Amino acid sequence: MGVVSLDPEISGRLKRDADGLVAAVVRQHDTGEVLMLAWMNDEALHLTLTTGRATYWSRSRRELWVKGETSGHHQHVKSVALDCDGDALLVSVDQVGPACHTGARTCFHNELPTRM
């Protein structure tokens, strides 16, 4: 993928971490089910907004990746919202197959005990 530019108006509203990344919370658009957390740099966000395919930054591989490119478990983007502080995105998608690399529907399938 070639280097692309994020709309300056959007770029100016983002508060990135030291690595230039913004957290992206991903949910199923029609049910609100939280599927995963990923990271986006400006290029990943631009591609997500312009192609309709969820694109993220891999912190371990240090490269862009399109969800489902190798697994077939695509995320078709329905909308993207920026939180009030500008440091997190909410990406609403139509998830095809499991979202988690473990094969689970959601990455949040490990319940922790709580005291209530």
C-alpha cells in the first residue's frame, strides 16, 4: 500500500500515543457486541474510511493489515466515530466469521471474576 494522507481536519482532531497510534474499539454494527480492540495510524484510518474495509496497524509486525485479508473473516465498515477526547475510535462493522484470531466470535471471551 502506498502512503496516503488522512484528511487534515480529521488528523487534527486525533490525540495519538507516542507511536502515532489511536485505539480502535470494534463492534458489530447491528447488535453493539464488542468484538476487538486494535490500533490505527493515520494511514490505517484513511484506508478504513475510504475503502470500507477495516485496516489496522500491527504493533508486533509494524505494518498495516486489513482484517480478513488472510483469514477471510472480513470486517465491512458501517461507520467510524471519534470519542470526545480524540484518543479512541469506535468502528462499527459487519463482521464475517469470528473476529478473534483464536476463532472466537469476540476477543473479549475471557471473563474475569468480580465481586458484586
